[in-house]
Amino acid sequence: MEPKKAEDIVRRLATALRSADLYSPTHPLVQHGLDGLSGAAIEALQAASSVVIGFIGDEVIVDGARLPRGTAALVGFARDLRDREIEKVTFSRGLTRDEVRHFVAVLGNRQSETPVADLLASRGVRHITVGKIVVEEVSDDQAGIAAARRVYTSAVETAETLWQAAKAGDRPDTATARKIIDGLARLVTQDRTSLMALTALKKYDNYTFTHMVNVAALSMALARTLNIDGALLREFGFAALMHDIGKVTTPLEVLNKPDKLNKEEFEIMKQHVVDGAHILRRTPEMPALAPIVAFEHHLKQDLSGYPEKIGSRKLNLCTMIVSITDVFDALRSNRVYRQGLPTARIRAILGEQDSPAFNHVLLKRFINLMGLFPVGNLVRLSTDELGVVTAEHPSDPFRPQVKILTDRKGQKLEEPFLANTWDRDARGEHSRAVVEAIDPETVAIDPLQYL
């Protein structure tokens, strides 16, 4: 970015925040500041996928370039953000004026004890992130997804040890499980995009353990949209991680049967909710929520699921969240007996009219959270090119930003490039459109390496 444009964005950011401190949200000066900041940032994002503003000491750095030492006002602005543990602000392509408005309002609310990143997430701000500067992030563009992959892989490996312990008749180690949840909770707050991309991997050789981790991650991400945070967020994640632990007692011939279960087999399958609740209830230091969710997650909203004949009860909020994320991840994952379904088809299944299975308010939030083509999905375009989704359009879920990886003949490009499927050609028509999601394993492409 040109130094003058970089300095202009920083000055407009400082001005917008200062105006919000002094005047009411509807004051003309505040509105003018929002217009100036959003206009400058959106213009800069036409040439780059992101703009990163960092604060080191009294220095301001934009996209790795240090700005000339500024006025006392800019120095004070940088110190103020660092005092609030904000060392980095990232604007991403797809940014809207409303997101800028929420961002300025959140930073202007100095009374809240909730972390700024959580407040932004609760308001649906996806194209502005805040955090601390990490050395490896400055030097390696892949550090974000690489760091998230390490946490995710470790979580899957640890989930396997929990499962095998329960299968052997031992009690799951709650301290080990908490380490998984702590790592995932940090990712949900600090790098949700990378974590959501990792949950989209469709392997079935270790489906049981990836499913445990995916349901925990997706459940915490949905809980964050409800402004659930801290210890309660981790308890939700813990319960989600252990929701299917009762299946350790389910015979493999029933668990992995490629055809529809007969009546007797289905009765055996249904027992896992009761077995899971028993295992978790007798495990020391197990959060009280975990056995409840294990018992309830197949009940449905009208209690028409299973276990049957339990009387009248109101489902726990965590149960309602897990019931959605459990089905979503199961439908999109490859299994021994079927291929995972594309996101569009899953949306249709989950959103069937008059379905008693899910809380519709939570379901709508989840669908909005995941998008039609989530970041990290490998997709085929109308041009027969293949690409990985790198950003969603703020208002049109059918037209994401895609990094093109292959040409029309399926040949891998030496230099992949970004394409906005919402862009129009000289005739006013869309030159590219996403046709379908593709299983990366069928074409030997790892989409995560391109994020």
C-alpha cells in the first residue's frame, strides 16, 4: 500500500474513535468519521485481501511498513489501543460500513469488561479482527492456519485417548479434555476462520474423533454469537466434545452399518444417550452440563426423539446447540458408507419446514455463521476452474471470494490468484460463479495450504 494511503487510513481510524469518544453516535462528526474510515478502508481492500495495522511501542505499522513518526495525537492513539491489549487491527475484504460502525462503537465502550474480540463477534463483525502481534505471523503468511492446524490436530489425537479410555471401561481424563477445550476456545475467539476451515475436512478414517472436536468447535462458535464467553463457553465446549461418548458401548457392526438400521439395531443405537450420561455422571470433575447434553441431544424440540417416555422437560440451551452442530457435521463428513453432502444440500435438510428437530432461531444463527460456501471449502466454478473459498460476500452467500487453483482443463496454476465471483465484466455479467463444493481428496488438493 502507498505510504500516503496507509497513513490516511490510520488517521481516519484515530479521528473516528476520537469523535465517538466525544459525541453521541448520531452526531454528524461521528457519521462523517465513519464514512471517511469505511471509504478509505474499502478502497484499499480492492487492491488487497486485507489491511493490517500494528502498534509496536509508539510506532504504527501498516502491512509491514512503518509509518513516519506522527503527531502526539497518533502516538496517544497507539498507546490507548495497546493499553486495551490491542496490538493489531485487521480489515479484510468484504468490509462494510456497518461493521466499521460496530467496531467504533465497541472501542468507544470503555465500561465493558468483555474482550473487544468477543464483542465484535457478538455483533456479527467478521471483517475486522483485533489481537496481539505474534512474531511468526509477521514473517509467515501461513502461520495463522498452521497454528490452528496444530491445535486442531492435537485436539483430535487427545479425543482419541479419551474415547479409548472410556471404551476400556476407564473414566475419561477431564484435565486432558479441558486442554482440548481451552485451545479450541482460544481459536474460536482469535481465529475462528481458520478453525471453521479445519472442521470442513472430510476424512472418515478417524471420523469419530474429528466429529468430537468439530462438534465442540462449531458449538462454541455458535455459542459465541449468543455472547456466551469465559467459563460457560468452555463448559458448552466440554459438553459438546463428550456428547457421543456413550457410543463406546455400541457394537461396531451397528455403528458402521452401511444400510439402514433395522428396528432391533436402532434400539441398540438409541441406548448410547443413556450410556453416555451414565459414563459422564460417574466421572470425577465432569461438568454437570455434560451428562445432560449426552442424554438430551437426540430428543428434538418436541421431545419426539429419543430416549422415549421421559416426561415433560425443557431442553438445555447447550443441548439445542449441539443437536444442530452434531447433525451438520455428520451430514457433511465422508463415512465408510456414504460421501459427505454439500453445504447447500445440508442447509435444505436442516431447514425443512415444520421440522421439530431444531430450535429455528438457533438454526438460523448457525446457517448465517457457516455461510453457503464456508471459508476453506474447495469449489468448482462455472468456468470449470477449481478454487478455495477465502472470504464470503457480506450480503450474497452465493458469491464468495475464491483463490483460483486450476485452469479450465484442471491443470494446477503456478501462481494461484484471487477472484471475486461478485465482480461483473464489461457487459455487466458475472464472469464466474460457484457451481458446487468439491471433496479435496478426490482431486488431491489441500485447500488449507492456500489460505
